[in-house]
Amino acid sequence: MKKTLLILTLIIFISALYSYSILEKEIGNIIGNFDPHSAAMGSAVGAGGFRLLDSMVNPANITGLKNGFGFQGTSSFLIDSDNRSLSMYNSFEAYSGEAVYASNVNIFSDFAGGIYYKKTISDYQLAAALQYRPQVSFKADYFEQVRNDRNSDDNGYPPKIAQNSIESKGGINAFAFQTAFKYKNIASIGLEIAQLIGDSEMERSVIWTPEAIDAINDTVLYNHINTLERKFSAIQFKIGANVYISQRFDFGFSFTPKVEHVVTGNASQYFLEAPKVEPDSTDNINWVNVEDAVFVYTKYDSSGTAIDSLTYADYILPMNARIGFSYKPRNIMRTVMNCDVEYVKWSDTNPLYDDIINYYIGVEHILKNSIPFRFGFNYTTSYGLYEDSGFVFANEITTPTFTAGTGFTILDKFTFDISLEYSNRQYEALDLFGDSYYWDDNHAYDDLWENSYYIDENGGIQDRGWENPDTINETFINLKSAISFTW
């Protein structure tokens, strides 16, 4: 018994890690579900949950828990592999394949937990719960090396001339209170009130290497560092309901209105003489309020002057509504089939976005030895913003996810759940760091480059455009685990 508990404890602590894509560094990655039981079923839990954190989707689900007090602690382990590549062509200008020029694998950590109490009084079941959970994550990490081709003709390894990085930290957490009641076996309704609070810090830097400093000789190189710090605060409401149509069929509904956050913070820009990388009071630092820290412009007048923009001071979580169905077929062994459809009004956050529909489906089947086998699938959509020749457009990015998991109960008090999710998405984007930064119009940086083909016909290095964009291939592997306890 002690060995079993030790193994469960180690799994929980080891799996308290997860990471997110660099694509969401500004807008954040919205966490829709943090429970491994429902995650294993494709996060299809709009109707009738079995664990406390299922109520993150529908607060009415807490009426389905056992009577008395209960607790759930959950953690997540997610590996994000970001591979960026370029199309390569041979001497006949025929496509010959993709060349990966940057590959990032990152790991971060977080957790969620909650307690509840449920009591049955005559025909009524009353329940209340408190939760702490991550709601939005801004965590991301990207690292890229810039190299010239010196020594490559002699089978030597080209030296680094600069190191590019984007590091984003922080998130928005929810401190949520939920209450729900159920009448007989007819219907239940629930309400959630959550205080959303958090912060984010992003740093974008280009740091010259000692090799670049030595190659330039008397020319001064400046490291480039941008920072953005924001704090968020808002109140979120959510309502939900479950209708028990029959012993085998349930219907669920949940609705979350648009949430506008109060955002404060500032942004800064440093130009530090290399090799210095830490600013101090003697450096020339440009500080601006977060209201002036523009992300991208969305409208221009006839003269090319920006008349509207998306700023870091605006942060909105979109309205979403979900309906779900749960069906229990007449099997000898218990089987549950869930299906959810979710409407997300992304146009609340940006006029360039379209409203979308996400799909979730999952199955749980109890095997002969009482061990459940769960599997599922979901299909979700997000957006990325891009600018080209003064025009900003939104790119719709879809993410299919395959899920599986299991669980078991010890002494009728402890329940352990585990799930594994695999996602893959592909999209196109421009360089996170343009090539023109590594070129000087006065040809002071000539010695950084070995061969003349780095220089275009105008005597400089130009940034790549959409004629040859980056191909992004991103893979997510997410392991969630949780321990629930009732008494």
C-alpha cells in the first residue's frame, strides 16, 4: 500500500509541468479543461461530470459528485515541440524538401485544486465548491541562433553571430466559487463566480556573440532588448444546467459571457552596447505606458498613417456557449458516450476574427477488471495575426487532438486519473526576427558574412516575405494526472 501511494505521489509531482506555444505569447493560451478524467474523453464533459474540476466546463456538474466533503488536486505535463522550416530548391529551381532552421522543446509547470461539499435534503441535492486553477497561460519560450557560412566549405561549423530569444512568463488564474442544486433526477443548475487575476512578462532580445564583436573590429554593436509587463484583473460569471432526460440520456448546457480585463503595465526598449546584456541607470531606456505599446495596426488612412490598432492594454476573453449530450447504451459493462459542441465568439476579442465552433467527443468503457478505458477526440480553432505591406490579416489555425486515459480507486476514498493528449497543428508565418537587423546600410557589418549571396541587388539584406514563409509544425503531448479524495 505504501509503495502504491509513493508511486502516485511521484507521478503527481513529476507531471506538474506544461508549456505553451510561442503563437500565444501575446494573447495567451486559454485553458478550457484541467481535469484528466474528462480530458481522456476528448474534454467532452458538457453533460454530467464525474470529478470536481469537470465543473470548469459546466458548474452544474458538481451535483453529480458524492455526498460529503471532497478534494481534487490536478497537475499537467505538456511538451511543446516547435519546428520551423524553409522550402529548399535545387539548381533547377525544383522543390527538394524542407530544411529545419529552428527547433524548440520547452517545459513549464502549474497545478489546480479544489474542495467541495454536497448534501442531500429530501428531493434536493445541494453542492458548493471552491477552486484554484489556471485560466490563461502566457508561458512560452523560443531560442534561435544566427550563423554565417564561414568555414562551411571546409566542413567546419559556422560560428554564431547572434542569439535571438523570446521568453514569456506568467498567466491568469481563477479563484472560483461554485454552487449548484439538483431536483430529484430531473435537472440541476449551477453558477460560478470567479476572480481572475494574474500578470505576464515578455522579453524579446537579440544578443550579439563574442565572435560577431571580434569580426566587426572597431564597429560598435548594440544588443536589442524589448520588454512588456502587464497585470490583469476581472470578474467572470458562468452558468450551467443538466437535464436528465432518461436513465440513459443527459443533456447539458453552459454559458460564459465576454470578460473584459482591467490591464495595467508598461513596455521598454533597450539598446545596450555589446557585450552588455543587463541595463542599468546609465543606459538610454525608452519607457512607454501599456496603452501605447502597440501590437499591430489594423487600419490605415490614404497617407499610410495608422488610425486604429490592437494594443496590449486591451485584453478580452470571448463569450462561449457549450451544449453536450451523454448517452449510456445497454451494455453488460458500463459505457458512457459524450459529445459536445462549443460556440466561441472570437469577434469579441478582435474584429478580424470570425466566430468558430469547436467539437468534442469521448467514450469511457469499463473493462471486466473494473479498470476504465477512455478515449476521445476534439477539434478546436484559434487565430494568429500577421502584417504584410501595411495590411493586417488573421490566419485561422485548427488543432486536432487525440486523447486516451484510465484511472482506478483505492479504499473507496482515493481516486487516481491519468490522461494523455496528442495534438498537432501546422501553419505558416514570417520570421520572428527579420534578417535586416543583421545588416548595416553603411556596410559596417560586411565582415559578418563570408559570401556575397547574402547581399541583395540593393546592397543590403532584406526580410523574407510571404513569397517564402516559415512552415511551422507544432506537436503537443500533454499528460494530466489527478488525485481525488472524499470523506
